[in-house]
Amino acid sequence: MSDRLTTQTVLRVKNVSKNFALPHEKNSSIKSGIVNIFKKRDTSVEVQHALKNITFDIQKGEFFGILGRNGSGKSTMLKILAEIYIPTAGSVETHGKLVPFIELGVGFNPELTGRENVYLNGALLGFSRKEIDARYDDIVKFAELEDFMDQKLKNYSSGMQVRLAFSVATRAEAEILLIDEVLAVGDADFQRKCYEFFKSLKKLKKTVVFVSHDMSAVREFCDRAILIEASEVIAEGTADKIANQYTRLFIDVSEDESNVPQDNERWGDKRMVFTDVKIVGTKQLNDDTPALKFSAEFIANRDIETIVTGSSISNSAGDEVCGTNTEHRR
């Protein structure tokens, strides 16, 4: 067992729980502070169970997803892995250097320049000045901030600060990376660059723990995942399986039936129903053949993993002139 833990399992979470004490009374004065000392603790403090008995293993080289709705406890789990929080119960075993991509920019000083913050943040990540000197140009190039490095950080936008912090963090040589929703404020071009970085991590067989609400990213990168709901793990399996179960959390089956239009002029089983179709323009193809451009909107009344959509054009007599569907185009 010890050999497997050392050579294969690089991160083991066993029966981890985390509670937070939420006081209901605030001591706004010396008098209230003294009075509250003599009150029973359980009448003024509520215990929030952020995580309940969480257990999972992560193998070396895995891209592992942690999914869940807002408030489910997934970010708390990530902070326990990063040793920001200490679990109330249970244990976490880590084998290898771990770098968290959580709340990027923590430790930045707004009164220092971008250049000075690179050296400050690099030192926090364990780099020597010589190592930062060697990486500095690459950090600035990746962040695309060449013209701003001598400006104070307080003059940076939030997106610029995240780009700089992310760029510094990517230079850390780690065996395990913890990645939260760190790209929310980045523009589309920077997000694309970051996802290219994720692809390189996967090719290099780095161990990555990935928290995201983007199910397309989860399906693309993750090998396995867990789903946390109401502070507990309710499912574990392949990325596709867990991403599908995550999506189902947002479908209210009791409302599905009422949303299905009741008419007899639709084909299919009405799991997905088109609500609007309209022509939005015309254009000429290369051979001067006219083409129509149209848009369509639909609602899904059930959880659907794979859909096939089709369209056809009929003449004034109702005869079909042409048509196609997405199955034919595969």
C-alpha cells in the first residue's frame, strides 16, 4: 500500500470534513463583548458544515475535476488541498510540490510596480532572484504587459493583474497544480492562451486538480471527476459522466412537462423544441449561388446528451426542395 501511495497516488483525501462557526451576535462595544462572554456559546454561534466526509484519490498524471454548484463546497475543498484551510476532521496526504492557482494576485502590493510585484510574487512561490531574472522576459511576454511593467499595480485593471499573476504562477515547477476559476476576468484571447497552457500540462502528464463551471473544458481536459452537492460527494467517475450529472442538477423535472408545447405540427419526441426560426440574411457563394442564412432558438425539456437537428426548404406547393441534418454532416 505504501509503494502505491508513493509512486502512483500523489494526493489522497480521506474522510475530510470542514465546519465554520458563524456567530449571530456582533460585539460592537466593550459592554456587548463582556455580556456575550457569559452567554451560552451554542445560542450565539451557528455551525456551517461546508464539507462532509469527503474521500477521493488522485493518481500521478491525472487531470482531476471537482464539480459542483455555487456553495456546494468545491472551492473549500481546493483551499484545504492548498493548506489555506485546515480540515475539521479527516486527513490529506500530498506527495510532490503543489502550486495553487487560487485567488491569483494574493500577496501583490498595489503601491509597487508590475516589475516589483513579479519579484515579490516569485519569492512567495519559492523562486530566488536569479531564477526570476531568468524567467522575467517570458513572464512579461506571456502576460502581454510589456508597456506597463513600470506602472504601479493599483493602475492595472483586474484583468491585467490576473494575467500577471497567472503568468508568474505558470513558471513554478510543480508536480501538482490546483486550478480554480482563475480565468473569469481574462479576455477571450488570454483565455485561449491559458487553455493552451492547460493542454501542455496534459501532454506533460502533470497532475492537475481542476475546479470549473465550464463543462466543455471539463470534458476536454479531465480524466476523472467528482461531483459535490450539499457538501458531500454524490458521484465519481469519468469526466463525461460527471459533467452530465452536473448538468442534470439544473433541470427541474416537475417543470419539464409544462414547458412542452401542446400541438400536433411537430416531429420528434419533444425533448427539444424549436421556439423560433427566422431568416437573418442572404449571401452569394463563390459560384454565385444564392444562400440563405437563418437562426434558430430552442429549449431542452429533458437532459439530452446527443442531439440531431435538421432543416428543409419547401416551395409554395409544399414540396421539399432541399434539406439536411447534423447527422449527415458528421
